[in-house]
Amino acid sequence: MASVHLTEADFSVLAALLMKKIATAGVISDVTGLPSDQVCRSFDGLESVGAIFRAEGNAMSTPAGTELMTAYADRTYGALRGAEFERWHLRFEPLNRQFLAAITAWQTVDVGGTKVPNEHADREYDDGVRARIDGIVEKMTRLLEQLGLQVPRLLRYRDRLNAALGKIYAGDVRFISDVTVDSVHNVWFEMHEDVLLVLGKQRDDAGG
Amino acid sequence: MPAADAPPQTDPGLAAGSVLAFEEADHRNVARLGGKGAGLVRMTQAGLPVPPGFIITTDVCRERQRDGRLPAGFAQVVARYICRLEDRTSRSFGRGPAPLLVSVRSGAPVSMPGMMDTILNLGLNAETAAALARETGDRVFAAHVFVRFLRMYSEIVFGASGEGITLAAAPFISKLADEADDESFEQLAGACQAALTEDCGQRVPSDGAEQLMGAIGAVFDSWNSRRAATYRKFNGIADDLGTAVVVQAMVFGNLGAPSGTGVAFSRDPLTGEDALFGEFLPGGQGEDVVAGTTTPTKLRVAAEEMPALFADFAGVAKRLEELYRDVVDIEFTIERGRLYILQVRAAKRTARAALRCAAEFLSEGRLTEAEALGSVTLAQVRQLARPGFDAAAVTEAKAQGRRLAAGIGASPGQVSGMVSLDPDRAEEAAKSGQRILLVRPTTSPHDLHGMLAAGGILTSLGGATSHAAVVARALNKPCVVGCTALTIDPATRRFRFNGTWYGEGTELSIDGSSGEIFAGSLAIASSVESLAPMEALFAAADRLARSRIFARVATPAQVAAVLNHGATGVMIRLGDVLATSGRLQQTIDAVLAARGSGMPLGGMPEQLADLLVPLLQAANGADFMLRAIDLGTGEAAEALQTIDLFAREARLALPLGVPELIDAQARALALALERTDYHGRVHFTVRHVVDPNEMREVAAITAAAIPTALRERVAVGATITSLRGALMASDIARSAGSLWVEVRSLLAGAFGYPPAVMLTAEPLDDYLRRGLLSSDPRSALDDAMMRIFLGVAAAAVKNPACRVGVRLSGAFSEEMTAALFRIGFRAFIVDLDEVRAARIALGKQAAL
């Protein structure tokens, strides 16, 4: 396996598959922003080295695929990982916490010290949370553009986050935290996983 | 209260009344004062202890937007109002020895995002900070407040990041802690300003008046921020409304004794109990409470220590409840033993508290019936009806030591299930019908498929903002996170609570609100919460609505439950009862064996009567509606895979395809009535009737089957499910004792939609967003459909002997129900867990 070299496109496809678990080329094309035919070519190549498994139009990554991904990340980004990436991560962490707090604020309200589900009866409160999310996505966009100078692949998350934000403003609140659509929360988490891979870090589990 | 000196606003350029002190303004003029300003005005004029202030009305913002600059003379007028504040507070703005500090906040007529945040402690400079230090006797406090102000001002007015200020200030604050001289605050100010200038080339003015103008300008500018403008565009709010600016004197919770700051609810926001609830931080300033740096005391405790003060406060809280006609949450500060109200809002509260307060406000005469009912939502009523663990079962489990641990309750709901430690295995197990609890250290998008399949989620790590918590809430599944007593060993597929190991597949129960975890499974009760304190509200709703509410049930226990919830009657689908008692197949076999011979189905009436007797007894005199066996829906359809059956025996699809079946059921009903002492009103209805001829035949068959003595107690009727039936309602009603319209079936048929479209959120939600339908068949009745229902209502009028009503399935739509009530429907059949919601919905509509 050590002699197998992934292209950046292959890496994007594998990372997306890991997130989606099982997906068609069409779905992976949407997630990565890569054209469908390129995704299909990646699928072919990845299948031939055992990195993915295909059945009935759907693809799934394999443990070998995960290994390939990690190796690619270490090789490609290893050289970049240094003071700059560390500084970037230090700025990302608080923003990540703010984001999770904002999503939680959408879902729950504080009533006299206890958290209860948000009934969405208070328009002002909801607008305030949306505004928070907007502000955070704005800051994340800037951060992604910075890291994107080294890893252009990551800019896709900027586009997906802002697309979701657009839907939120258009009134489709599923795009805040629903798992069945490309909500900001979903995209943010996928982005976080990807960023951890690039930076070579583990998720900070205790903090949640 | 008019001021002693009339406000001199004769400067050219600035219209009279553009700037108003709280005591001068008219609180009803929200368009000019903004929401927050109007609230402060109202409280001031109601005699409540509000720190004094003034409002720069939206007029000025509009003028500035129009002319590109502030009106001439504006600065002078503001200066004059500051003077008045100085007089009122005996403090001086921008100078010692007792500096006046003000807060500046935006106040639009309609609240929107993107508006400027509040700037606190404006008026601070090196001189006044030193004066504040002397006055409070606390240099470090004064220094922190000063630095915070500089940061806030920079961030809000200059858009700078402010971090540099904090960093630059740190060494000076440490020095101040030990010693101070006349230069100390100057040096602190110098360092902060230098950092700010380096960061963004700006300085915070030291002159109070300049600071104030800068802040006011920032408020006006924020009206045109991208976010605010976008919000207005999306919500159809005019861009020329403008924003007001509220300038108010600050009070200090750490000045003199007793002093402090706190937040109080006029009633308990969790339970609705009429008791002051909140926290108080003696000697604390507002930001300290929010920052959570010190632990406040419970309000009840503080009240014991300062009884006179808090007796006053309780009085103020009640005055505010009168003024707002609602439960309120009050931010307050006590400075030198004087109480000041800073902010009042309608309090956020739980569903339970909302219902209880509405009921008690009604009983106390604070709200009319219409207002009380209008203040609650169906979502709140439904939340209380959610199924959960049976309370007795929980008590027993605790007594047996089955409570294993507790974590953080992240998503409400109570569920039992088999533990699965892996999302793939969870998904597999769920496919075979198992109830699964997904148990992991944490979750991530990789686990999503497992989370979707599970009935509940438990993680050992993480907090209320973790992935598991957010996703569980989005999926509306119970979830407990951060259970530190839990350890998981994925390799051996085991998990451990404290000392004991358990294997994957063990049964556990979790409570997503309390965070508790129990061994084994716990029985479910259909309605956990006792709603006794809210009875006044339900009673008022019933009185106003004067409607009959039937609940669909299948067992005697359910009969008792719905009557407890206030249903006036029950509706029983005989097909369901047969299915649950396992007699359905043999009944169908008997029907098919008879092969249309015309002979009565021997033995069947007696067997069916056996099933009906306990139900009649449980009904205890409430209205009893029996809906004839209909093989097309409900449990019967599931059990029989009706489509195949109907293909083979098409006559079963017609209401009178097997007249012997109608005969048998009517006989069963008669037998059951004879065997019980039930004396209420009985309905016997047949589904899918479309023609008056059918109705006449049903009536005839039933009359022949029921002995004369009982006949007049049984109203024979039809349940309409089709357009044709609805259009023929008048004619059908002529031979019927009752007529019921199934709303959802009618709409589905009218729109031509299958259940997959009618019963789900998507694809119709997306369809509606795209503007492809002018009306949502799941929740609204458009003109065309209303005409049909008006026809049915007319049928009732033309046939007073026929009782007419509607059947609302599932979580009924409030809008639709209200519309039907408005055109005269007063009898409703709902699902068994919707009785309370129905009572409130009808009451709300009746109260209008």
C-alpha cells in the first residue's frame, strides 16, 4: 500500500465517503465539488487498490482506504504542519466552541437555569441565534480562505457553509441542525474532521 | 411625570420631541421610541424604580439617513439631557468625584439582528475611573470596568478586536492592585489607547460627550449593517423606520450596602409556581453574574437576609406582572440599598409553567379567558402529553437499586433499549425491529447511520453542545451525554458502570431530561405529567367551546385514560379491537365462508359482544361510538394486507358489500348493551358511505338487528371519506342519526396525494417553499375545500336530527380545526393523545 499514491481528488473523494458512509458518485460530487466523471474515475482507481468497495452504484470506504487517507494527509500536509497551522488551530478552537454553543442555543433555551427544547415561539431569540451563526460562518469563511491557500480543497466547505446559510435566511431552518440535509452543523462537523486530518490532530473528545 | 424644567428644544434643525426623557415620552409610540425605549418609559411612568435616562427617537436616525448628517443642534440637545441626568443622579458626566456613567443601546421599533450591541459604562476616562475607584473603594474593579468599556467601545464603534487592549492593560491592573498614585489610571489609559491605535489607528475619546456622539453614531450606522439590511429585506420591513437610541444612567451593584445585582422571575419558570425565583449576587455587577465568575445565591436566601428590600421587590414583581400581563423576568440592581429595575421581559418558561401560569392568571382575574387561552400554544399542551416512563416503575427501579448513574440530559425523552456499541451493528439490529440504544464515548458524522437507527443515544464524554447532543435534538431522540461513570471497551464489546461490566445487548433505560440511566427496561405511561393545576384553563376552554370531543381508543384502559383527559366520548374501530384481540382473521374467514348466502353469521354477534362489553363499561356513560369493521385501514389493513384481499374479494371494499357483517355488528352492539348498564348515547357508523341509498340500507339493517327498546338509544350514521360522500351529505344525513367527515381522507382524495405525501414533512414542505401550491392540504382548507365543508355544515342545519362532526387524524392542524369550528362544527373525533390539545384549540378559537 505504501507505494500507492492518491491524487488530491482521490483524497477528497475518500474523505467524503468516510463521512457519508455509503454514497453514490452524484452525492460525492456534490460534497466535494468535483465533477461526476472525475469522481467516477477516482472510484475506479480507489476500487482497484482496495480503498473502496462498490455495490449497486454505491461506494463505501474500507479500512485500507482509511489508512491510505491518513498516509496521504501526513505526507502532503506533514511538511506544512508547523507554527502557522498551530496558530490557525488556536483560532479555530474558540470559534468551534462558539459554533456549537450557537447550534445548541437554537435547539434549547435556558429557562431559569434549566435547558428546555426551544419551541421557536420567541422570534427575537431565534433571530439572535441566526445572527450568531451568520457571524460565526463569516469568521470561519475567513479562516478557511487562509488555510485554503495551502489546502485549496478546504474551500469547498466555505461554499457549503455559505450555501446552507443562504437556505437558513430563505426560511428553511432544517439547514441549521438537521442531519438529513447539508445543514451548517453537518457541514461544520465534516469540515472539522477534515481539518483534523490535515492538521494531524485528534478530536478533543472531552470537550465534545 | 413631567420634568420641572421644560425641555428646551427650540434649536433650529432638530424637531421638537426628537429627544425625550423617560418621564416625558408616550410609551405607546413604539415607532419613535423603539421597543426597549417604550418599555422603559412605561415602567418609569408606572412609578417603578427605573434608572433615569432619555431616548433619541427614530426621527433623528431617519433625518440623518435622509440628510447624510446629524440635524443641527443635536449635540446641544443631547448635552442638555445629560445635564438633566446629572441633576437627577447628583453625579457628573466625564468628571469626578462622583462620575455619571451611562449605557447606550439600540432600540429599533422591530427587533432585528445586526443591530449594535449595548455599550456599558460610557463616560469613563482616566479621571472618572480613578474617581470610581475612590468611590467604590475598589481600584481593581474600577480598572476592570474601565478596560471593559474601552474594549467594548473599540469593538462596537471601531470594529476592532480589542484583545490587544486586554493584554496591554494586564500589567497595569496588577500594579494597581498593590498601589496607586495619581498617575496610575492615566498610565492604564495610555497603554490601552496605544494598543488600540496600533491595532486600528483609532483612539477612544476621553471626553464623555465625544464618546456619546461616537456611540450614537454607531447605533445609527448599525441600522444599515449588512445583516440588519438583509433581515429587513427578507422580512418585508421598511428601511426607513430607523432606530432609536436609549441612553440610561448606570447603577452599581457594588456601591454601598446593601448592594448587588440579580435576575428574578416573578414565578417559577420551570413549574409555574407563584414564587419568586432567581439569583442574586451581593456586591456584584451585571457582567459578573453573566460571566459566571462568582456563584450567586438563590433569591430565596437573599430575601431572608434582606426581608424589607425583597418584600418591596416582590411588590414590584407583581406590579410588573400587572403591567405586562405576563410572567416576567427582571434584571435588577441594588445600589446603596435602593432597588433599580434594569430590564424586564416576558419570561421564558417551560410548557408546564406556561400552562399553569395561564390557568392561574385566569383564576386571579389578571387575564380574560380569551387572553389566557391565547397565551398558550398547542405545542406546549402536546409536550406535556408526551409518553414517558411510568412514575411508579421509576420509583420501583430506584428502590431496587437499578439506577446506575446519571449524565447530562441533552435531549428530552425517555426510552429503553438494547445497548449497541457500534453504529453498524446498531443499524443492523434496528432493521430486525429491535429497540436500540447507541452507546459510544462520543459521536461524529461517521456514526450518523447508527444514530438514525437508534431509539436513544448515550455517550460517556461530551457536553450539551457535543455532536451527540446536537444531532439527538435535531432527530428528537432522547440523549444523555457526559456520563463519567460509564466506561466502554469496544474491543470486547462491553461497557462498565462504576464497578460492574455489561455486555452489548444488555437492556438499559435512559431519561434524556434528568440524565439518569437505569438497568433494564421501564414501563411506559401514556401521559406522565399531572395537569391538575391547569384544570382551570381546560375548564374555561370547554365552557367556551361547548363541543363534543371523541377520542379514538381500542382498550378499556385507553377509554379510562381519555375520559380522564376530558374527552366527552370515545370512538372505537371494531377492526382494531379484533386485530388486537387476535380475532381478526377468524372473523374474515367466517365472512368469506358465508359466501353471500344472506344468512346471519352465526356466533359472531356473541363473540363481538364479548369484546364490546368491557369497553362499554369503561365508558361509564360517556358517548360511545362504534365504527363498523372496515378492512381498509388501521390494524386490520396491516394484519390482512388488504390490497390482496380486496383484489380477491372486492365486495369487502364496499360498505355494504357484505350486509351480513353489518347485521352481525349491530346485533353485537345490542347484545353488549343488554349485558351492561351503560346508559349513555351510542353511535354506530359505517365508513365510506357515498350515497343516501346506502345510508337507508344501513339504517334498515340496523333497525332489524336491534330490539325496539334499544333502538332509539343508538344513532346510526356514516363516516364520509370521499368527495362524493361530502357532496351528498345533505341527502345522506336525511336517513342518518350522525354524519362524520374524515378530513384527511377527503383532502388526500381531493388533491390526489398518497399517504407518503400527506403524512410526511417532505416533499410537500419543499413543494410549498417553491410556491407550487397555494394551500397546504395537511394544515389548511382553501376556498374550494371550505365550500365542501360548508355544504356538510349546511347538511347539519337541514337535518337537525342528524349529529354532524369531523374526524381529525394524528396531530391535527390548529388552523384547520379553527376554520371548521368557525363554520359551525362542534363535534370532533381525535386520536387518543390529542384530547387535551383539542380542548385548548377549540377553546382558543371559541374565545376569539
